[in-house]
Amino acid sequence: MYDAHIHLDWYPDEEQDAIIQDLKKQCIKGVVAVSSDLISCKKVLELSNKTANIFPALGWHPEQPLPSQIELNAIMNLIRKHHKEIVAIGEVGLPYYLKQENSSIQLSDYKRIISEFFQLAKQYELPIVLHAIYEDATVICDLLEKFDVKKAHFHWFKGSKDIMKRMIQRGYRISITPDCMYEEEIKEIVAFYPLELMMVETDGPWQFEGPREKSTHPYMIKDVIAQIARIKKIEREVVIDTVTRNTEEFYKLN
């Protein structure tokens, strides 16, 4: 099984090492390690050199103040330089939570940045990993169609059935986190979205409900898979085979 979305570089060094050792033991088949800024991109590339089971994605996370043009250009140049080594561009998207805190946020600035990432995704035929929920998902779908980017992964997606119908029609992927164990909203999404377009993730080191001292580990996707099987009323092995195949095909991991 694969953890399709994790911020591996955000973990303390000792926890990184523990996860890497587990990957080497093949307890988890692999993780897609996303980036959040220029320093993060460089760290993720370094981590990916430690084991073949870490699959790097380079990008700029939108839930933060705008980057300087120098930083943005440097990230873009890293993508150009390493486009054959990375499996995707990400995490990129729109600042949904930042907008709730600061109404003066100009969405146009973030749309300009993500448009540049979309152009690179189109140029290098790379998947794009998206932070886009609720009404932001509609804006992102418009941009995906504008730039003709076909391989899109909406991580930890939240949104209406109407936008999900549009996403399904375009073949966009979503990934499910451990909050499917207790969030009714996510359970409804699991029930509605086709398994054939679904992956699983932890978004680690984000901590979920339960013992707060317990660190988020890729192992947690096993519980996610079991919950998907319960919600969809299908065999757990079917879910494992399908989400594993989905992740491998989407990110070209074979």
C-alpha cells in the first residue's frame, strides 16, 4: 500500500528515520512526499535519495504568505531540473483556510502562481497535487481545464456533490485520510466517489483524533482502507488492490 500524500520533511529527524526504515522493510510500499516551499523542495529531494520508496513531488503550499519571485523562480527551476526524477508537482492550490483568517487575501495572486505550476505540469506531463476544497475546487477545475491538465489529485478533498460530479467526469483523483473514521462529511465523500478514482493518505505529520502523543505514520492507511471497505460494503482486499493500483498508475510508480 502507498501513502499518497505525506509531508515527510516536516517530521523530526528521528521520526523520519523510523519511517524510512519501515519503508526499507517494505511494511509500506511507498510514500508520495510533497513539498511546501523552496527549503522543503530541497529536503524532499534529499529524502528521496535515501530510499527508492520515497517518491518526491515539488511545489509551494498555498496556506502561507506569498513567496518572493526569487523563491518562486527557484522552485520552478528545481522542477525543470528534476522533472524526470519527481512524480508530481505539489502541493499547490488555493489558500482556503488563510482566506477565513484574512479577508484581504487576494486570490488573483495565488491563481497566478498556480497557473505557472499548471503550465509546467502540462509541459512535462506531470500530475498535479492539489490543496483545493469547497468553493476553491470549482476555481481549480476551471484552471485545470483552461491549461488542459488532465492528471489532478485533490488531496484530503472536501466539497459538494456537484463539484465531485464534475471531478469524476474529468477523472480527477481524491485521497482519503484517517478522519474518515469519525468525520461524517468525509464518510459521505467516500460513499459517493468511485473507488476507481480514490487513493489513501495520512497528510502526516498532521495528527488525527485519538491519542495526541501518537505520531501520524503511513501505517494508518491500513485503518483508512478498512473504513473505506466498510462504507462501500466491499472486501478489504478489493480496496487494497484498487487503491494501490490507482496510486501506481497515477504516479507511474512501476
